[in-house]
Amino acid sequence: MRKATKERFAESLKGLMAEKNLDRITVKEIAEKSGLTVATFYNHFRDKAELVNWIQMTALAEILEQSGEGESFEEILCRDLSYCIENRDYLINVYENRSRSASTEHPVVDYATQLLAELAQTRGGLEELSLEQRFSI
């Protein structure tokens, strides 16, 4: 099965991040490693930050899609933490390099927080989350 273009760029970026920091990786390097062109990259992403967001949004969607009816919030949170542990070096690289730029936004973090909070409230039948629950998210 042929990999989708976005997945090829994602794998390329992750491979490059195993070798060096995100802020030192160029779009040209991502394109070359994927076997695609820079123009193709820009047809799919505005910049490498948008690619990073796509990678993380895709991972979050997969984690949430795996949740079944009756599964507890804690079980979903554990799966999310397992993803973070498995992808520790990649995630550290992303967040260490993003924090250096004041203009960088964190839409994935905001989106994940919102989804997990809504899920916790729905599954727990809660009107409002406690401070401890919000901190856990």
C-alpha cells in the first residue's frame, strides 16, 4: 500500500529529528528525505510547524478513535501517556524548539485539552472538572 503524501512528510521529519533539532531542519531536507518536492510540501503544509501540528493531531485522533464505549477517562489518558512515552524524544525535540519562538502557537495542546476535558465530563457525568482533573489533563 502506498503511503499518503502527508505521511511521507511526517516520517521524513521524524527521521530527521532523530538526527538534529527541529529548528535546524529545513523544508528542503524534509522534501528530499521523503522523495518528494518542496512544491509538493507547500501544497500540503504552510510550513514545518503546520506539519508538526498535523502529526500530533493525527496521533491524538487515533488515540481518541480507539476509545470504546464504557472505557474510562483514565484508560484513555493512559493510552495518551503511552504515546508520549513511546515518542518521548520526538515530543521533547518539538516542545524544546517551539518554546524558543514567542510566535509559535500550540493548537494541538489546546485542542487535546479541550477534547480530553469534554470526554472526562461526558464519561464522568460531571458538570465541571475539579482542579485536580484539569491539572491531569
